[in-house]
Amino acid sequence: MALDYRDYVIPGRSCGSCTACCSALAITEADLQKVAGTLCSHCASGSCAVYETRPQVCRDFNCVWRGMPALDESWRPDLSGVMIMWSPVPQGWRTQHGVDIVLLASPETLDLDKIVSLVTGFIARDVAIYIDVPVG
């Protein structure tokens, strides 16, 4: 059986103190709702207070940084200001893989050359790219 790249995590690579997904993700579960870009009410002191019973959207989330060896420690979302998520590709597209690149920090503080290199690398591998830019 082939490894599903969306579920792959590099052994030993953990979130550490990163809680980027706790603010970046939108959650529309019956027991928890929040808009993207706001910190989850269960995120306290750098961890999830309801981790064992967290919503399904949180259980299903898999940060690309945790499973892509080409992304070193500097790409951890809280360090880079960029969170990369696997993203579905619309039916009929020529590629089967997509990523959503979420800019967490102000563009002025990001290493734009590094991000451009990442994007061009994904394009070269025929990965669909979505880029989310914060407003305000």
C-alpha cells in the first residue's frame, strides 16, 4: 500500500511550541467555531487545552512542514511566518496534489526569496498552489 503523503510525518519532527494552526485554521464544528486568523479559545500557554478531545478538523490537519524533508527547521510556521497545508485540487485539473501557502506574518518580515523558491519548486513538481495573504 502506498504512503499517503498527506498523512506522512517525519519521525521526530514535532510542532514544539508552534501553534500557527490554532489561529490560521477556520473551524466550523458544532462544538467549536472560529474564523481563520483568530486564536482558538482552547490554545493556552503554547498548547491545546483540549488536545485529547480536539475537533475533527484539528485531528485531520497535517502541516506540510512536518512531513516534507526538504523543509528544514527554519520553515516551521512560527519561525518562518508561513504555514503550508495540503489542499484539494478541483476535479479535472491535471495535477492531483495541491498546497495552500498561508502567509502568517507581514510580507515585509518574510524571506520573500525563500518563498519564491518554494513556490517555483512546487510548480516544477506540478503541484497546484494557493496563496493566502493576510489583510489589515
